Amino acid sequence: MSTITPTPAVKDRPADGPTRRGRSPLASLGGQNLSLIGALVLVLGLFGVLNDNYLSVSNMQVIAEAATITGLLAVVQTAVIICGGLDISVGSQAGVASVVSAMAFTATGSNALAGIAAAVGVGLLVGILNGVIIVYGRVNPTIATLAGLAAYKGLAQLVSDGRAQGYVLNNDVFVFLGRGKIAGLPVMVWILIVVALAVHLLLKYTDIGRNIYAIGGN
């Protein structure tokens, strides 16, 4: 009687090319990102040569603080772009949110928490409105948010009657957020770091993030 000898297990062969585990940090960044980082280093070096004070710690803090609002919008816009969309109206959304925040701050007797809550609430509302128009109205995201760019800017002018709103320099919370420092870095920079890290973790380690990549890929 013949016996059947089990076939020895074949070990999985490594895929062609470098494996994900063996990739260097530079390779994981990608060629386009490396070129952008190289261009940034070149620009910093050029301005540093032209102006001795440009690369000073104080000047870097000022530049970082000035870039935080744009950075925050860029971080959350990243998720939109990965999803395959584009939101052109984020600047106007920030504008109308800031106007409503200042008005709520003044109306509640200089209550900073009310002002912050109003800004977050307005941001959520206009974001949901954009989503409803795009998904249920089946409007192209670029067209829908291009209309929102003008509409939200006009809304800010309308609710404020075209006048400056609020005065926050006498409020400790807003002064700390705008001018305070933690471990030598402006508070606004820390907020940007925390938001960027949170979005990174959301996109990389959660089902929501995987779904966003899947929607953008198909």
C-alpha cells in the first residue's frame, strides 16, 4: 500500500522590490514630498544668507504662528482631497466662523467659551451644508464650494453689517490662545501640531480613515 507523503510547506517568498517594513524613512516620504522639502530647505537657506536674522528662533516662531491658520485649513483639507473632493470655500468658512465667534463673545459678556463654541458650531453647519449639496444635490464639489466661497463671504458681511466685531484683547483666554507660549512655542503652533497628529491618526489607524482612502481610490 502506497502512502502519501505530505508536501512540505513552501515559505512565502518576499515580494519583488523593497518590503514595506524594510523601507527607509526617506523612501516612505515619496519623491514629490522630498522635492518639496528640498525646495523649502533651499528657500530657507537663501533667505538666511540674505538676512542674518531670518533663521533666528524668534523669527521662526513669528512665521510659524502666522502660518497656523493656513496650516489648520490645509490639514483638514488633506482629508477632503484624499477623499477625491476639493473644498474651495474653507477660507470664507473661517471668515464667517470668526465673525460669528466675535459676535457671540460680545453678546455673552466676553465669554470666551461661548465664542469658541459658536465658531466650531458655524464650521460644522457650513461643512454639513456643503456635504448635503454635494452628496444629495449631486453637485460637483468644486462648483458647490466655489459658490460657497462667495456665499459665506457675503454671509459674514451680512451678519456683521460690514463692521468689525468683538474686542478680545481684554480676555485672558483669547490672549493666551493668540499670544501665549508653551515650552517656548506659541499656543497656536501647539494647536496645529495636535490637530495634524489627530488627523494623521484618524486617517492611518481608523476605519473612517481607511474608508476615506477607499473612496478617494475609487
